[in-house]
Amino acid sequence: MKPINGYLMSRDKKIAQIVNDDIVPIESGLLPLYLQRNGSLVEWLESRAIDRHRTNSRLLKRVLRLTSADDAEVSMRVNGSTITDTYWIKLDEETGLDYNQVRFSQNYFDNLALLGDPDSFNQVNRPEIINSRTPELTNIGSFEKCWRLENGQWWLYKLGNQLEVFSELFIHELGTLMGFSMAYCEAWDKGIKSRDFTNGAKLNYEPARSLVGDEVDYGFNYNRIQELNAAMAREYLDILFLDTICFNMDRHTENYGFLRDPETGVFLSMAPNFDNNIALISKGYPSDIERKNDLFIHDFLELFDEITESYHIPVLNEDLIRLAILNTNIEVDADYIVKFILNGYNQLTDRFRQKAIIAID
């Protein structure tokens, strides 16, 4: 890809000049977190591109004549813009381009991105479609998915079997009942769909990867988040707590993060808890219902050997778990799930009482 020259924008505000791929800050406090930390512009663009290993990603690139493009070029096909933040790149030659033209308002390639729809290949002679701006080019992650605009709101659709759908819906329901901030999701006939929690980029979502890279160590990440915003560090503990009792096997630094005010750059809160489809019973019922050698319980307890923060655990009981199960409207082994979750929960509360570092709300 040839060097980029132009401006990094937030909506219609110039926040940095770009000279041969190098960033010259204009509004340092508004820069994406990754670039505030002296990250490379090209690497930032690459991180925003659709996962090249997804089968339907290859099909989408074939239709859009992007087969040989690198990740930064794929991202730049839509000026580096995404559904969930206000950032984009305005090239020097794009003098008349503004945010309303760049932001996504339609998606002709949702079925191709999600389902590998062969009819999408029949649109090659329709310039208004082929040249349209699709959010799929910056829809990251390893699972097949797509964005769909419904009644003025974007929804992220994912495929999933019944156990995956149940696990994500149940964790949403349980987290909500326990008072946690949860991204809203619903079942659809082939999987799960989640509503855009930025509400059309009224807030900017920053993935945790922008702060901690690919690091998954709880203590390291907690300390980095606390340096950024102490309240967010406490909210991070809520995410880890729910991950622990619900056996989330796939929490990584692209599926949790932070919300910022686009006008001020201020960090407001952790993003709502989302992406829980590889948790609990999504891959079947774990054989160790007692959870005596549970990695996630071990790691959560170990975190509190490293930090001084106390933690207020919400009350959790069988009735609450059964209500969350009922709210999913999916038939599962409810007795197993109750025992599995309470066994994890009770281990945490027993250990923490011994250390006198928590209160039970």
C-alpha cells in the first residue's frame, strides 16, 4: 500500500495530520488509545480489518476485488471507519469528503459475510452496490458475522448452535439480574444478534488491545486499566467475576474494552459485557461439575493475591439462576447449570471470606 497522506478524523474534526504514514497530533487527547501510546498508524488500520482467515472474508474480498490487498488496504477501502467509533482517514485528495459520507448507512453484503450467500457474486455489474461502503470490511473477529441496520440501529448477527445461543443469552440475563452492564442481545433463527452498544458511534469503543496488547494476565491488565481510570478497573473486576462463574473460555483483548466521549476523549466506563458465546455449556456440559480444578477460579483468586482492591460480590442464588435460564426460553439441563455456577460462586465467596477482602452485597 502506498504511504498515507491526509488527516485522521473524528467525525469532521481533524485530530492528527498524516505525513507518509506518520502521525502528527493536532488534538492528542482525542486520538485513538493505540495511537496515543505511539502505535503505528498502519498497524492500527490492520487491527480494524476483517479477519483474513474467515472463509466468508475471502469471498467478500473476491467480490470487491480486494483479494490481493493487505489488511491496511482493506480497512482503507472504507477510509478505516467502523460502526463502533468516529475515527476515519481523509486523504489529501478527498477534499470534499465528510463524516456523513463516510459513516455506514447500508450494507449490501451482510448475507455474504454471514452466510456465504452465492447471490452476492451476481452483483458485480451493479456499480452502486460494488462501490458501496460496507461495514463488513472492518468487522473483526474469527467467527462469521455481519452487521444489519434495523429500524435505525445496527445489530451484529452471529451464527450459533443451540448451546452457544443459550450460553450467550443466559449470561446476558444473569448479568443483568445481578446488576452488571450487559450488551443487549437476542436470539434469531440461526444464532444470536447483539445491538450496537455505541448507538451509532455516539460513544467511541476502544478495545482493551489498544491498552494491553494481547496480554490476558488479570493482574497486569487490572493495573493498566486502573492507571487509566480507577472506576473502570472496578468494572473490569465485574467482567472477570461473571466470566469466572460462567466459565468463559474466550475472553480476549478484542472482546472487552472501554467507552470514550468522542468530543472530549474522556474515558467514561468499561464497555458493556458482550461476546459470551464460547462460555458455560457452549461446547457441551463440562464433566467437572464440582469445579475443583477450574482454571478461571484459580486465576480470579490469584488476582486478589496481587492487588489491594476489595470486591463486593452480588448475591447469587438458585432462584436467580433459574430465572435467567427461564428467560432464555431454551431447554437445557437447568439442574446441572445451577450446580455448576453455584459451585464456582461458593468457592469464590468461601475463599474471599477467609481472606476478608470482600463483602457480599
